[in-house]
Amino acid sequence: MNIVKKNINWKVKTLLPYLNKSEKVLDFGCGDLSLSSSLKLSIPGLNITGVDVVDFKINQNDIKFIKYDGKKLPFKDNSFDTVVSFYVFHHCDNPINSFKECLRVGKRVVVVESVYRHPLEIPFMRFMDWIYNKFKSDSVHLSYQFLSYKDWVKVFSQDKLKMVSSKRIKQIFLSSIFPIGISYAFEVTKEN
């Protein structure tokens, strides 16, 4: 199995427990739609829309793609059952505002992000992010806005939000002994 296919399979396996068979999903920071396509293959009943600031010029018949300005998502409040974001928020100039936009348009948000354990890890995380994104076909914005676990929990503990779960996920390529942060999957909903 090649490394790209292994990476996609790992992403799908990470997200599948959070998705239901017939829900409306927004893939925030969808890139080339490879994750959306793989999710759709695994759960054919999903209605997936991809949104990104970069237009990779890839069309999928059963997945709608929308390019947006990076500030305000072009959807009404609660348009989606679930918004998924897989290693995207650290690319945003203001990850907290971007998260709030995702929460505005979705009833719940599943965030997968690398978090730093100590500020000394941030330069290594930036370097690894640069390496990983250097080989993308289009330029990906690198703002390196990594947050700590405590920072994310603080964001999720705001009024009318509920962190349903946080699960440490195994990183696919590098052992956790390297100072590159660790990864978590967070599930956040709005309280009624």
C-alpha cells in the first residue's frame, strides 16, 4: 500500500466513528477532496460538501466544492449536521474564529489537530508542517497557529458549547517520542 493511500485510510478510520450514514457533512479545508471522496466511499449515504480557500480544480460528481474567502463560510446557520476539520485550523490566520464559523454552520464539529505539549515543540511542528505541505500541488497557507490541548479545551468551554469527547489519536508517520506535538480528535456540539 502506498503512503498516500495509507494516509487517507488512516484519516477515514479516525473520522468514521463520528459520522452517521445519512448526515449532511461539511469537510472544512477539504483540499483536493480525497478525504471527502474516501468518506463517501465508506458511507455512501453521506451528503458531503467540501470548502477550502484553495481551489485544487478537482470536480467530484457527488461532492460539491465551494471556494471561500477564509473568513466567513458561505452557508446559513446550522446548514450541516457535522463539520469535520482534519489538520486544518493551524493553517488559519485565526483558528478560533475559523472554529466558531464551523460551529455556526454545523450542529457539531469534529476537530482533528496536532497540539503542542510544550512551547519548545512549536518550531519542530512548524518544520514538519512545512515539509508535509511543501509537496502539495497548490500552495497551502502556512500560518502555523498551533494551540495546546488546554487552549482548545478553553475554546470548547465557552458558553453553550459542549466537548463531547477528546481522544488522542496515533500519528501515522512519526513516533510520539519526537518533539512534534501529539494529535487529538475533539467532538464539540452546541448545548440546547
